[in-house]
Amino acid sequence: MFAASLAGKPDTGGPLRLTGTTVTFGAPLSSCAPGDPSTLSLSPDGRLKRTGPAGAEVVTYSRVSS
């Protein structure tokens, strides 16, 4: 598991900018590494997109109904 903080107050309707992550839990903890700062933005279709530094993988999250 990882934790990150807001890098600053977000603009109205703008993306959330996050600090680099810290590792809070892992098994084994030594197999986990902190992450780079990233940005979260909401797509028009409701998906959440996380982008990092240039060249980093873009991750898209979708809501799943239970």
C-alpha cells in the first residue's frame, strides 16, 4: 500500500496533483519502492486517470458496481 499527499490546493475543476508516494505496507516491505509525484484527473466518461512523469505508465481507474 502507498500513501501520497496533495501537492497543493487544487484549482476548481482542475486535476489533483499528488506528492511522491511512500510505502505504508508491503509483504515483504523491502520489495516495494516509493513512487513519483502524479496527477489525478477525471475523464468525461467518469473514469479516473493517473499520470506521472514523462514516459511513465498512465493508469485508468473505472468504477465497478458491486
